[in-house]
Amino acid sequence: MAKLPKHKVRRHAERGHYDPATIHAIIDEAYVCQVAAVRDGLPVVIPTLHARIDDTLYLHGAVAAGIFKDLSHPIPVAVSITLLDGLVLARSLYNHSANYRSVVAYGVAREVTAPEEKLAALKAFSDRVADGRWDDARIPNSVELKRTRVFAVPLDHASAKVRSGPPVDDPEDMDRPTWAGVVPITVVRGQPEQDPGQDPGVSIPSYLGE
């Protein structure tokens, strides 16, 4: 087993969470993660979609992708996920912050080659984007499966870090007439936009909402 960094939260340790429920909820709400590895002594990081099944995080991409060539070797990787919930404006610039929920996981990625697990992971990716999509769209054929790599990263070295609430100002700044508070930030799905090349008579599927 490769030596992995410590996953305990040190800076603002009171914001650290290690229970699976918190970690899983953040992973499941986010659509994008950042995957980092070391290639030829230099750090490499890419954004990619992810999916989770139980205590395993799955990543997928093209066989030709450089990062996935790296992961085919037993090297440590780091995965980072962040949900930005708000901008925290304090009375002093030093105390400005952000409300967020984040997860960092360390592990050695395992390439998924067993057909059943690989299909289950791809289904999880599909249904993560739109629950029910796997049963609606054409599933990957044998050629597409050969062109796609799937990797599994265990979540046993993962931690969450969460900040919420108003700004924390120094006592001497509390009477300063500078607006202080939180500017909420949310990510919402918009109305589906149909492919202009499709028959307009094809209705929006129920799993995308009306």
C-alpha cells in the first residue's frame, strides 16, 4: 500500500467531518471533482465527473487520456470536491471568507476491468447526471467500452470540511458601518433545451422534470 497523506483537517479543525454520511452527501451533490496525481515528478490535476457507489468513488474517461494512463499504475491520487454555498463579507477584509462544503480523498486508484462492476459504475455516472437516463439512452457498445477506462478510489482516507454561518469579525470592528453578511450562491438546473436536430415532437422525459 502506497503511503498516503494524512486526511485529518488541521486548519480550522473544528470544521472537519469524518462520518460517511457527511462525506457521501457532499460527493453526491457535486457534479465535478478535481483529480491530482504526480507525473514524472510534476503535479497534474484535471476536472472530471464522478459517481459514488457505497464507499467507493468512481472516475471515468477516455483510454487515451493522460491522467488515466497515469492511474493505470499503482500511484497515490488526491481527489477534491467543493460546493460553494456563499461569499462571506466581513467588516474587515482579513475576515472575509466563504461558506462551503468540501471533501478531500486520498487513495490508490484501481482500474475496473470486471464487466459487471464497470457497467454498474457507468450506470451510476449516467443516473447521476439524470436519474433514469441509463434505461432511456443507448448503453455503451463493446467498442465504446474498450475506449473507456473506469477507476475506483476507496473513500477510507477521506475527510470533509464545512463552513457555514455569518462572518466572524474582531470585536473592535463590530461597530464599523460596513455592510457585513453572506451572499448565497446556489447551483440550479435550468429548463432543458432540446437538440435543434431532433424531432420537436419528442417530449422531455419525466426524469428531467417538466
